[in-house]
Amino acid sequence: MDLERDYRPFLAIGIVSLICMLTVTLGGISVAGVWMDAMYPIFFLFAVSGFSISWIRWKRLDEKS
């Protein structure tokens, strides 16, 4: 596994964080709980960074091959 060219772990982190964000947004405190509501900014940060890093690495992989 080449960490410089592998984008899948970052894509997985982005997807999981997006699912957590959607749970908090659509369900609210009654479904997600208070602690997930408090973690919403961190989920947003992880989702954006995970998708951004995976996109950059995927584009770099696509350009070299």
C-alpha cells in the first residue's frame, strides 16, 4: 500500500463523516444525541478534508498513469 497514492482511506473517512453529519442534520438531538450535535463542526471538517485529500490523490494518480 502506497500512502502517497492511496485515496481510499480518506474517501472512507469522508463518507463516514458525511453520514454522521446527515444524521445530526436530519435527525436532530432527539435521534443523534447531544454529543453528536456538539461534534457537528468536527464531522464537517473531517468530511471536507477527507473528500479533498482523496480527490487530490485520485487526480494525481490519474494524471501519472
